Amino acid sequence: MSIAIITGASSGIGREFVNKLSSYFNNITEIWAVARRENLLNELKDITDIPLKAIPMDLTKEACFDELCDLLKQSGKDVGLLINCAGYGKFGSYADIENLAALGMIDLNCRALVGVTNVVIPFMRQGAKILQVCSISSFQPLPLMSVYAASKVFVLNYSRALSVELKPKGISVTALCPGWVDTPFFATATKTKNPNAVTKYTFMQTPERVVKQGLKATKKGRMVSIVGWYSKILYVLGKILPVKIIMNTWLKTQK
Ligand SMILES: NC(=O)c1ccc[n+]([C@@H]2O[C@H](COP(=O)([O-])OP(=O)(O)OC[C@H]3O[C@@H](n4cnc5c(N)ncnc54)[C@H](OP(=O)(O)O)[C@@H]3O)[C@@H](O)[C@H]2O)c1
């Protein structure tokens, strides 16, 4: 009896993880879908043949970690797969983004991801998998997405280091790095004082493609999975080019 916990399941990439899960993981007997919008979580029961439990939860609230831990203790089940997908970005300079929205990105993308991971690991056995949804924005600093990109640097480095720590337990950690993905992410990201700060979304990917690659890489226990050849080139450039050149080129592409 292994559970898959998917955060950010109500929309976009997380919703697609729910949809595709049974095609890639046949050891999962229940999905726990976590996000704030309960009605959308309940609708997920129509898109998966795995029994699904809706867990409405604001992951930026401190109490949610104890709540999740209690639910796991009461269930008596182990967690075979954790997918941390909840996250948001905001486009614009430091002055365009409300302070609470900037801090909220750190709270959800970094703090909640660590909090959920730490709660879940004790309920995992050998062979369990963790998938952390990261981004190609983790490969370099990005003006006009400064906090978001930095939050994903955190996710990438944390996930890599955790994968080494968890290796002796036989638990794998995969950081999935997609490029732009066609989801409601952009509606949230552009709700700032400067909605036109970032408007060029080169090589937009579909959630289907990202999720397929993510689930395959997670099954294989890959440490990092970069989606698309364009993203892979950006990864290599991020390693070899001076960071000033990368940031200036990025800003030029947005003009
Ligand atoms: N779309 C892209 O271009 C792109 C590219 C690279 C990486 N990513 C990453 O992919 C992940 C999913 O994003 P998406 O593109 O699928 O966007 P999305 O459709 O907006 O999904 C975001 C998810 O996060 C949940 N969420 C937001 N605030 C939450 C909170 N306080 N507590 C619990 N859940 C919360 C949302 O559910 P509720 O609103 O119901 O709470 C929703 O399910 C994010 O980590 C994002 O950074 C996206």
C-alpha cells in the first residue's frame, strides 16, 4: 500500500502528474493531492484510475506540516512517491513585486518544499522516489525574475545534496528542470505592477511532455532531468559563459 503525494496538484504540471501517474508507476495504490483549491482537487478523481484523496492545504502555513504528518501516521501507509510541484513565480523588478508576494515565493518554492520533504521521508521505504519540480531558471541569475530564479537555485542544489544523503536508504531524488511550460503559471506571474516585464516565452513546452520526462527520470532515479534540447544548451552556457553576458542576453531577449 504505497501512497503518492503530489503537491500543487490542482493545476498545470501537478494536475498532469495526477493524470499520467498510473501509466508509469504501478505500485501506487492511492494519490494524495495537495493544494489550496479543494474543488479542483476533487475533480482530479475523474482523470485518474488510482483512488485519490484531496488534501486542501496552504503549504505556506506552518500548521500544514504537522497536519500532513498526522495524516500519514493515521493512514499506516508508506509513501512510494513524493512530487513537490506547488510553486509560483512573479515577473518584474524588485520594485514591481509586492514584498509579501516575493517572500511568498520563498515560503512556497523553498520552505514548503523542504518542510513537506522532511515530513514525508520517515514514511518512505527503500525504493521510494522524490521528484522536486525545479526549472531551467535555476541555471543562472535572472533579472526581472530574480527571487523566483533564486528560489529554483535553492531547489536544485538542495535536491542534489539530498539525493546523496538519501542514497544509503535507497531513496532517489530527482530535480526536474523544464523550460517555459504552458500552464496557468503565467496568470499568477504577470499579476504585478509591471505585467509586461517578461513576455517572450521561447520554446514553450506542454505539461504532458514535461510530466512524461519527469516520471521516466524519477523511475530511473536520475538526479537531474532537463527538459528539451534548448534547455540543455542553456545549462551548458550557464556553466561556461560569464554570468554578466548571460544576464544581459536574457534582458535583450525580453525587449
Ligand atoms: N509553467 C512554467 O513555465 C514552469 C516552468 C518551470 C517550472 N515550473 C514550476 O512548476 C511548478 C508548477 O507550476 P505550474 O506551471 O503547474 O503552475 P500552476 O498551474 O499555477 O500550478 C501551481 C500549483 O501550486 C499550487 N499552490 C500555489 N500556492 C500554493 C499554496 N500556498 N499552498 C499549496 N499549493 C499552492 C496551486 O494550487 P492552489 O492555487 O489550488 O493552491 C497549483 O496547483 C511550480 O513549482 C513552478 O515553479 C513552471
